[in-house]
Amino acid sequence: MSLKVTPYISLWDKSFKETHTRKYIMTMQLGLHGLSFSVFNPEKNKFIGLEAYSFDDLKDEKRIPAKLDMILNHNKWFAFPYKKVLSIYQNRYTTLIPAPLFDEKQKNLYLRFNHPVAENNITAFEKVKNIDAVNLFYLPKPVAEKVKNFWPNAVLGHFSTFFIDCLALNFKNKLEKETLFVNVNEHDFNVAVFSGNKLVLHNIFKFNTKEDFIYFLLATIEQLGYNPEILEVVLMGKIEKGDKLFIMIEQYIGNYRFVERNDNLEYSYLLDEVKPHKYYVLLNALQCG
């Protein structure tokens, strides 16, 4: 593992001050393949910074804490106290349970029904507020301990919770027909299907090739009985016009678009160079957290 880590995105407004972090809110999106984090100034209702790192050389979640230490060596203020820290962990080990049916005593049973037992992991859960459900997930214990060591006030959540909640909140009463949202990650992608204000389906699919990607997407659409030429598909995450995944979308999906930026919040002009769909969940999680 490399002894150095360098951000591939580092955008900071001139108003950002390292000595004022106690006034700011940090939101981070963390997983095996990298970390991205934003800094928000609630006094100005404005995002004033964004930074992102790739962990391409990692094979084991147990080594993520060492990467966080390296980031700390790069930016001493990274682990300074903040007014609030929202840590969003990203993996595929998650299960939704309708809130009326959830029994905390059975949380391990629910999760193990869909996923193998994960050693040295914490079984965590949180409310998905806008759809009246509970999300259960595995959180690597070393990662949780490191985050809490850096920021004792950190709220630990799962990417799927915020993906679903942000969509349910931001698109409430705005969807005239069935809509499928796709968030592309390094080697998997989240799918959420809404009909009106109701969540119809959420799932996470692992893929290695562009053919895997489009197969799982089309299979989901077919299973729900939708027409891929008519269903609206909204894209976000690590997908760009002209890349291999986008070409598959163009070929097989008739009605698609990239998600737009949430204009209820303010952004430093520096963030204008970041495409709105790239960090949609990261930059919207505050509304749901």
C-alpha cells in the first residue's frame, strides 16, 4: 500500500478557514474504493469545500483506517472538531425492512437472510425517514472505531439510506410517472424505483463489465414490467457521457437524463466545475441526516 495519498479533487472556497471548523458541517462518503467529503457552512447555507481520494490499491476494508491516517497527514485540519460530522459508509451489505415489521432483537437474523455473516463487523440500523422503513447494514468495526476516534460526535450511516431518503425528499410530488434512479459506484450500482411518492424497489448490483451493468439494469426493468423505451431513468455517480456504461444506456434505454443539482442549497463558485450528478448523495445528505 502506498504511503502517500493525494486528492484527485480539492476545491476550497476562500472563505474556508481551518480555525473555524467547529462552525462547519462535514459530510463524508467512505468505502473500500475511496473517500469524498464536503464542508458546509450553515451560517451561509453554503458548501465551501469538496475533496476526494481514491483507494484503488485497497483489497480489505480493515485497511481503510490507515488511509484515513494518511489523509490526516496530508490535511491536519481533516480531523479537527466540526459542529457536525455525517459519515456515510458504502457497501453492498444492506437490507430494508418496513418499519412496522422491524424488531431490533431480530436485526442479525434479518441481515443474515440476505447476506453472509461478516466477521469483525457491526450490525447497525437506521430509519429511512421518508419511506417509513428501517435499513440494516454491516459496518466494519475498525472503520467505525477510527471515525469515532477522529470525530466523537460523528453520525454513522449507510449510503443506501441517504440515496433513498434524498430522492424521496427531493422528488416528492415531482414524479409524474415511474422513475428509475441509478447511482454508479466503482464496481456496483444502486437502483431505486419510485412510482409517485412510493418506493417500489431498491437494490445493489455488482458488476465487472459494461455487459453486466446493462444486463442487471434491463433485468430490473423487465421484472417490474416496465418498458425500457418509456421508463424515465435518472443517472448519477460515476458515469459520464461517452464512457462505456453511458454508451450502453444510450443503446438500450430510451428515456434517460442526469440528475440536476439541488438549488435549495448554495455552493461556492468553485463547485460549479463539478458535474452535479457526480456527488449528488454527498451534497444532499444533510437534508436527510
